[in-house]
Amino acid sequence: MNRLWYLLPLCLVFWVRPFNAGPFLEPSSLWPIGFALITLGFLVPVTWWLFRLDPDARLMSLTRLGFGSIGGVLTVYFIYGIGPGLAAKLFGAPVGIGIGVIHAASFIQDFESLPLWLTILSYTVSVGLVEEGSKAFAARPECFHPVQVRTAMGFMAGIGFGLAEAILYSYRNYAGNSDWTIYVVRFGFCVGFHGVMSAVAVLLLPEDWWDFDRLWVSVLRLLPIAFLHGAYDALLLRDLPGWAWSTAVATFVVLPLILWWQQEQLGEV
């Protein structure tokens, strides 16, 4: 658990400021994929060391990486793409209502005329709950014991999700428009931040998270990390980087603390 404090220096990457030196990459450049491979080459062995994974757990963690990058992203797109009516027919009225709330929150999340608290709430629902739930699902936490290994799988699923998101944003938003600093922040800080949030999400999920009839319990348990995620995004939108950074630091600090608490409860320390 003490090793997880070594993740905190990643928060310093947040403060890499744009140089406005003009576009760094062309839209057809393959460098975003190269940046992803460089990030993997650093974060994967660091994760194995941080969580003290044995060879079998290391191999299994690579599957969580894949599930996070593919399954997590596809789950997010599925939630955003399915309509409330179809969701209600397929999964029941409560799920349909939930999907409707997510869509409504997504619609209003970028209205800068809204009060800050409402923007945070909309991001908590439309981004925090959706992404953290998807990453935790990709990690399949009930399969792994002890809790430290379970947390590591969540961290790896988050890294996979963060890398897929970084590549997507690179080609959709940055290439041809942004300087090199955005790639440092996105492939450095943001990928690690996704890993930390995903690890916390796995720790917060109930043991019966997979029980569809008790989905509401999982939603309630995920609200704290969804709130931190949503607050971070909302504060950046409102051009409050100091508060956003403080929220990120708090998230990094929460991970070792909640892992230690759960290990204490389970007698694993």
C-alpha cells in the first residue's frame, strides 16, 4: 500500500502548460499510437511493482488492460447510444429511466450558463458514473483475491481505457490543432488518473455488483468516485485548474487510504 504514494508525482504533469507553438502532429500521424506504446512501456511494469503482482497476476492484468481499452470504451458508447425506450424494453424500466437521466445530463453538461454545482452534477452523472462503471465492469473485480490484486486489475483496466481515450481524442480533437503539451498531459497524467479512478471504483463496488436486480446498490457505491471525476471535468470546463488539480490530488490520495482500510477489514495486512 505504501508504494501507491509514488503515483502522486503524476499530478505534476497536469501543470504542463500549452506553448501555442502551432499544431504538433498531422491528422494522419501515427505518433499517438507510438505515445500509447511508450505510456504502456512505463505504466505496466510500474503497476506490477506498485501492487506486488506475481507472474500469474501480471499475465491476468494484461487481459484487464485489453478489456478496459475495448470493453470499457464500447460500454460507454453503448450507454450513450441506446435510447431510454429501448433500454427499458431490454433491461426494465429502472434502467430506461437511468439511461434517460444520463442522456439529459449529457445534453446540459457544457452549458456554461448553469451554476457550477449543476455542471458538476451533470458531469458526475453523464461522465463519472458512466466511465467509472464501465471500467469497473471491464475489471471484473469479483474474480480476484486478495483485494490488492483486485485493485491492480481495476488500475490496469483504467489504463487501457485512458489509452484508448487518448488515442481517440488525439485523432478527433488534437491532431492538426494542438501543440505537443496536450499529448504530454493526455498520455501522461490523464492515463494514470484513469487508472487511479478505476482502481477506486473497483474498491467501492459491492461484492454482488454483478446482480442486475441490485444495480442501484452499485450506482450508489460508485457515486463518490463519480463525483470526483465529474468535479474534475466541470472545474476544467469553468477554467478553474487549481481546483481541478486539487480534486485530482485528492483522488490519488484516496486510493491508498481506501485500499488500506479494506485490507484492514479483511485482515490482509
